[in-house]
Amino acid sequence: MSTIPGGSAPHAHAFDAERVARWEEQERAGADVQATRDIADVAAVEVIASSCVHLMSAAAVKLGLGEEEAAEELLDLDEARKLINALAGLVTAAAPEISDMHARPIRDGLRSLQLRFREISSIPDAPGKGPGEKFTGPVI
């Protein structure tokens, strides 16, 4: 059997599909180990703050505050309420652990989202009953 290109016999590979599959599996496992190492190098305060920023960004989009021209079309108060509640719970629970220096800007962002929610809601919540207010207290 010829392995020379252009030879008369079919081209034979020195490796087969099973070997390629093992290589790919090893590469995926290596990537998982690398991701674990990367996460291990990140301080808990950064993971918590990053999670808060993601929740804040998602809530802002649901409140029509996205950067795109049609941001108002993405308005969804039910979804925004859920995201704000989650953010309020997380920042309230994490504040003693992450220090006031990290919690303060998150709380400020949260308050802005809560005020925006009140501003655009057609049926206002009672004081203390708005999104996240069971964790933060009334926002007026």
C-alpha cells in the first residue's frame, strides 16, 4: 500500500479516527484544567463583583437602558424585577464579605435600577414592595 501522494494505492493515514478523538478529548480536558486554574487565581471579591455587574447589566437592558437604538423594545419589567431581586439579595448577603469599598458602587447601581423601575412602572409598587426592597429597604 503506497502512502505517497499520487501513488496508485489509496492514501493511508498514520493515525485513525479513534486516535484523533482521543487527542480532541485530551485538549478539552486540558482546557477545563486551565479554566479551573484561571478561576483559582481570581479573588472571591472579584467573582462576586463580576456576578453583580452581570446582573446589573441584564437588569438595565430589561429596563430599556441598553445602548442599541431599539432599547425600549427590550423593556420587560417582569424580567427586570427578577434580576433586581437577585442582585439585591447577592449584594446584601455579600456586603460584609467584600467590604464597603466594593459593595458601595454596586449598591449605588442597584438603587439606580430600582428607581428606574419605579419611574417606568405603570402600576407603582407600595414602598418596600418594589424589586429588591425586601433586602434594601424602601427606595423612593
